Amino acid sequence: MEVKAELTKVSWSSRDELIGSTFVIIGITFIIALFVGMIDLILSKILSLLFR
């Protein structure tokens, strides 16, 4: 019964807030993936030039 009482006190996000937050998370994840990919590409080029 305590769980039901606590769940009635929770402030749930609206559908629009959830959709907006989801797009923000997907966008940030995409940007971080691009950044990590670029760093990987640059470092692999540098290392291939050094050890050639």
C-alpha cells in the first residue's frame, strides 16, 4: 500500500516533455558519437604516419 501512496505523489512528465527530452538525448548522443569518431580517425591517421 505504501508504494501506491508514493506513486500518487509522483509528478509525471507530460508526453510533450518526454518526446522533447528523447530528441535532446538522441541529438547529444549523435554529437558525442561524431566527436569520438573524429578523434579516432585523427589519432589513427597520426599513428599510421608515425609507425610507417
